[in-house]
Amino acid sequence: MARRKCSRTLALFALLSLASPARAAPNDDPPAWQTVPPAASGDSVEAEEGDEDEDEPSDEDEAPTNPFASVPAEGVESSLSRALSGPEASFCKAQQAAVHDDPLLCSLSKLSVRQRCPGLRLACSNKPTESRSSWSSASSTSLLGQGLAAVSSLVFWLLLAALVIAVVLALRSVLVGAQFSAPETAKRSPLASSDAAPSEPHVAETDVARLWSLAEQSALSARFEDAVAALQAAMIHALRMAGKLHVSPALTNGDYLRALRSDESYGAARDVFRSVEAVQFGGAPASADLYRKLFQRVQPIVVRVLSVLLLCAFCFGPTACANSLSFGPEGGGHGLGVLTQLLRDQRVSVRRRIRPLNEIEPGVDAIMVVGEQPSESWTKLLEFAAGGGTLIVTESSEELVKATNVYYSSESYQGALSLATGFEPTQLQLSAVARHALDLRTSVQHERTYALAGKRPYVAERSYGEGRVLYFADDEFLSNASLSVGDNAFFAVSLLSHNGPTLELVGTWTGGGASSTFSSLYKAGLGALVAQLALLAVLFGWHGGTAFGLRRDPILVRRRAFRDHVLALGENYRRARATRFALATYGSWLIERLRERLSPQQPIGLIELASRLALRVGVPEPELVLLLTEAREAQDDVASARPSPTDLTTLEKLETMTLRAGGSK
Amino acid sequence: MNLEQLSSELRRIETEVSRVLVGQESLVEHVLVGLVARGHVLIEGVPGLGKTLLVRALARVLGLSFRRIQFTPDLMPSDITGSTLYSQKLGEFSFVPGPVFTELLLADEVNRAPAKTQSALLEAMQERSVTTDGITRPLSEPFLVLATQNPIESQGTYPLPEAQLDRFLLKLEVGHPSQAAEAQILLNYVAGFDPGELSHLSQVSSQASVVEMQRALGNIRIAREIIDYVTDIVRRTRTHPSVSLGASPRASIGLLNVARAHALWEGRDFVIPDDVKSYAHAVLRHRLQLQPDAELEGITADHCVDAVLRDAVVPKTSA
């Protein structure tokens, strides 16, 4: 078996040395499409007889376009140079290209074509001892990395624990504050609705760093009054950021001091407030000495807060600002970073498809499949191709074979690729280390072979429905390392850039996005944590029953009931001790109602009224005369007589009599 | 005496009075500030909190003359101001000064007397003089009226009219002492303390010193921003929707004077916003007349002052 493999390798090398014109080309030659005359086309390899038809354009009526004539060669070369020289192309750097254990990449580096990554060859040509030393250094590096990872993990959990504790403390302080201020707030709450008077706009700097800078600038400009004021403001807002103060334009320095009474910064704050108030309100001069003195008091407070902020920024910053991750894992030898960069330079929008393939948007022109996909995805992809899109595949699947009858055979190949016939006078130096070859068993219309590995098709295209499928025998041909060799980059870009302006990459990441918040949490592995936090919040709310934040009554704007107005009026009467006035007004009104009820035709006097009322209610007439007279006299002496407790009694009796007589209506 | 000496003397007075009036340091401070600001103080509190003891101790420590009037429904104005009587011995009419001719006057349960009698104090409090039979007689300096009233009883009482209330510079609400302070009161009682006997208190000040303190207010600096702050607060009481009648310009003047007096108390020669804010309730609460609706809602004048202070922007704030 080993012998057969060895002989096959030797045969491949022999074939490479015989067939490939690139073997003699120096590594730093310019691209072949620039140097070779257009007429030269003898390097293309004839396909096997049985495959001859497949290599030729199947639609004889329609002249096939040459995709290699539409892309500017200089542009691809410069883009390739930029992509390979960038820091992301780590495989191209000798120090970073730890590829001696990667036979595929090392085989590529040994191809006798133009190599643009000398580091790759250098890394592959290291001796075993060096490799071992490299391995040992890598091993030590790995151990160091593991140690650092452990420390990072520990720091992460410590910070997370600190964050949780801070949140708990903050909640506690809020809730304790709410408990103390709840009665007052409840009483004041009706007033909240009455704060209709618009407060004047008040804008002040609240950023500690800017205030600190402002203080220093003011001091440098000898404006010490502004400097000390800015120092004081920086201290206040530093304490606010530390959670020790609630800052409001309506709060005085005394309010702040009372809030800091049990804090270690109380003494410093008191001194600063006194000094600054003497300047602001007392006319005391602000000098450099005063500024220095206050600076020394404020500095520890502000620096403490800023240190915490810087620590937070240091700890969380790399996660938030990791720009280098954009190329990141695609920068290796097997990645697709270079291809992506080259296509983008050709104004092709390349994006990874995170959304599932349930519905492919109309704006997508081409889809390249990288890696294995489930069968339902292949169904959608083939539907996309049948609908007019371009499907680029680098790996076979059962669905693909059934639909297009194109097989991927396990025939390895290493060496030069040749352009198929029909693309003359284009001449390219193509090379590949292939693990598969294409097997186009049945011929179909609109079939086209672009490149051959030996006699087998390596890159081919077939129509499918209204669209087409572009086959690459091996996904490694489009990898970063492969594109750095010869004219592979130009070949790939030429084929992929004329499919349309939008190319999507479908891989293992496709369908991995979350469709909802819950799905996102579940996929991030945070479902249990969030559930625990939610449960904790529910338990906390159930136990404490306290709202998060200060409770305020809702603003009630409602029309008051008539009863409320009567009660308010009565309350005013009570406060004013206006019983006599109430008897005079309400008593006279009741007497008039009695007159209307008992003698509707003609007005009658009090005596007659008492007589008729006595007949109606059964109360002795003299008692009623006295009652009516008292009510009537109240109208005359309401301004002069002193209020008496009997006024209300009289009024009450009169009202009772009126009700017994039939009411006031 | 300079400001620091005056301030320390005020502190000594407070300390001395607090020897017998335990747990009411804030009340003593407010009364002293009112005295320095040449104002009168209305103290509202339930019986038994030491209001009379405060005034007596204050008179003793300050070295001022002290008179007390127990207001009753049958009290006559002349019982306060004094009256002209015919002296058979001299054969002429002579004026017998009433208890208002003193330096510290305690008007105990001032709301027990009818409005006519209460009004007898109007001229004395505002003009610091008494006019009887066409003759105006000035009162002594200093002259401080400390009136008390009970907040819970309403039967048989005559609420002070607004004009009378406006004459009081401060209205103080006396609360119950803390548990520790009450325990100290009991310890003093067990040790033989007699509220009627205050001879053990030292006189740490004098009439001249009090007058000097009152005159020193003129040296307290007031920044323009402070004046704007005071007027802003008072103006907001007039536009507050729960208030039917806001504070008068007399309240502004009173608040300013009290702020200066508090600055003197603190030993400062300038007023800061805290001086104004800390005395806003005492100066304004009895000058606000609430809407009936607000009263029905249980809103008090203190709530309105709180709302006003929440809205008023403190001058030169860092927020």
C-alpha cells in the first residue's frame, strides 16, 4: 500500500516535471498572462478522449465568453500583494507559519511555481531537530497559553463575582433608600403632579475626566476660581460615580455632606466645600495655594474612581474593540481570507450567511458552499441554482450527485493544473495539491471545463435549471496558501467575480444565528444563568415586595366629585368657624324650599309656614316658629354675631324638618 | 467681638440651655437664630415638650428679662399692652406697662385668646412699640416673642389670622425627643432636677451681646446669586398649584435675615445656599395658605416647601 502510494507520488512528480511549463518559471516571475504572448497556447493539456466533449463548450451556437479576459490582472496582483503582506495572513510569515506538520501546505510550498510566501517554504523546510525544538517551544508556549488562559478565566470569574456583588449592593442601597424615603415620597407624591412650573434649563459638565482637565487648564490659565469650582465638581461627580452621592441641581453642598456623613471622604469633602463656598459666595480670593491644597484633597477621591474605570476599560476593552478578529481565523493557510479580500477588491460583496437557508433573498447572486451541509440545505441550494443563481461547490453530497450527476472521485493530484481548451490565448500558471477530482459522467448542455488536473476535470461548470453550478474538485484550491501560488488567485477571482455582485459563503456557521432573544441566550449557554437570575428576582420581589426604584403615586388628573367640593367647602367653613354664615345661607335656602312646598301659590310668613309645617311633620308649632326664626335671624346678624355651637344644631334640625316635609325638591 | 467670637458665644448659649432642655438642640438653635435675626418665633408642639422651660432657660442664660402671658379666652388686649390708671396717691393718670414690656415674652397657647387680643401683639411684634391712649412707647431691645400653640386641640381655640402669622419670623414644630434624650431627661429628674429652679444655669451672654449679634448681621455678605435663590424659592410658593396664597415679600426678607443669622451661627461672614435651604421650612410653612383640594389630599405646607426646594436650582451648583 505504501509502495503504491509512493509510486503514485513519483508518477505525479514525473507528470509535473513533464507537463507543467511552470516548473521552469522562476519564483519571482511576473504573472504569466502578462509575459506570455497571446498566441502561445501549447501548454494547455488535452483532455482524455472520453472527456473531450465535456471540455468543449456544449452550446455551439452561443460563443462562450472568456472569464479570464474581463478581470484586470494588475488589480488582482496588487490586491494579492496587499492581502498577503497584511498582518492577518499569518501563514505567510516564517515566524508564525507553524506548518511543518501540515502536509498539504508544505506540499503547496514545494510546487515549482511562483511562491509569494517565502515564510511558508521556510517553515516547511525546517529540520526535524528544529521542528522538535519548535515543538518544544510551541509546547512551552502552549503551556504558557494554558496558564494565561487559566488566569484569564480566574480574573473573569472574579470580575463577574464583583459585578454581581456590586449589583446586589446597589440594589440594597436603592431599596434601603426607598424604605427610608417611602413615607415622605408617598406624602409628596400628589405634589409631583403639581410641579407644573417648568424649571429653568440647567446644563452642567458631569464627566469627571473632563472636569479634572478643565480644572487643570483653568489653573494653568490662572483662573483659579474656575479651577477650584471644577475641582469641586469633579469630586462630586466622582463620588456620584462611586455610588455615594445622588447629584441634583436642587441639592446643596450641605445635602451632599449629610449623605457622606458616614463615608471616609466626608472630611475631604467638607474642607473642599468650605473653601470653594468661601470663594464662590464669600468673595475670598482663589489662589494657586488654595488650588494646590484642594487638589491634594480631591485627587485621591477622583483617582480612585478613575482607576476603577480604567481597570474596567482594561478588562473589558479587548472584548469590545477586537478589530483583528475580522480576518482572524481566516488568516491561516486553509482559510478563505485572501479570497474574500480579492473578491471585495473586485467589488464583489462577500458575506458569510448566518441566517438559515429557509429563504434565500433575491439579492444573492451566488452561493459558495464550504464544508458539509445537511440534506435540507442542499435542497434549498439546488432550488437556488435552479432559480437562476450560481452555486459554487467544493465538496460532493448525495443530493448534489443526484441532481447534477457530478461525482467527486478520490484521486489525489499534486502539480500543475492546465487550462482547458477554448480559453486561448490565455496562459496561466496554475498549481494544486488535490485530494479529489471531478467525474462528469454524463454530458449536459451548457457544460464547461475550466481547468484540468492531469486528464481529469478540476474546475468545471454545468447549467442547472435556469442557473448553474460551478464545481471545484477540492476546497483547498481556494484556500489562502493555494491562492498565494502561481496564478491561482487570478483564476479563482476571474471565475468567481463575474457571477454577480453578491456572493454568500455557506458553511457550518449557516443557520447558527439566533432567531429570538431566548434562542440567543440558549445558544450562548446563558439560559440557565438567566433563568436563575429571573428566579432570584421573582423570589426577591415575592419576599420584599418592593419595587425597583422609588415608588411614586401615578399622576392623577381627574375631575373631582361634587361631594369633594362640598367637603372642601365645609372644611373651609370649619376652619373659619363660619357656622353662623352656614346657618344664614343654607337656612334661608331651606326656608325658601319649605315655602315652595307648603304654599306654592302665594308667599307666606314664618308663622304661617310654621303652622303648615307643624301639620305636616307633627312637631309642636312653637318649636318650629323658634327654629325658623333663629334661621332667619342668622341672615341679619351673620356679620356681627359670634359663631355659636348651636348654629349647627339649628341647621341640622331645619334640614330634618325639611326632609320630613318632603325634601327640598 | 468678631464673627468667630459671636459664633462661639452662640454655641455656648446653646450648650448651656441644652443642659436643662435635653434632646432639643435643633430647637434651641432655631430660636437663637430667630433671636439674632430680630424675629419672633411661633412654636407648635404638644404639651410637655419643654417649651416654657426653653424660654425661661434662654432668659436666664442670656441675662434678659422674661415675662409670660397665658392666653385665655377672656384675656383682654390691655392685659398685654398695659393700661392707664388713675393714681389717687399722685392724683394723676399713670401708665402701667403690661407684660409686653420685656425682652423675652412667652405667649403661651396664643391661640386660646380671641383675635382681638391676639392683635394686641401685632404692633409690638412688627413696630416694636406699643401705642396706648395715643402715646407710642418703644419696647426694649432685644425683644423676642416666643408664642406657643397646641396643634391637636381645636375646640375653644382661635386660629391665628394670616396677618398675625406673617409677623412670626419662624414657625417651629417641636417633636418628641429621642429615646436616649428622654432617658437623659429621666436621669436628670432622678438626680433632682427642678424645672422651676434654674439658678444653676450660668449667664453666658448679655443684652448688649445679643444686640451686638443682631447688628453684626449687617456685616454678613450676601452674593447676588443667593438673593436670586431666595426670591426664586419665594416666587415658586406663589405659583405652586397647591397653594392659594404664597409667601409675601416679608417672607423673602425674613428668609434672607435668617440665612444671615445662620451664617453667623456657623461663624461665616457670608451666606451660602445651605443657610437658605435649611431654614426655608421654618420661615415659609406658616405663610402658605393651601388650596382646599390640597388639604383634602392631606398635603401640608411642608410638602409644598419640599416641592419648591426640589425645583429651585441651587446657585453655582456642580450638578
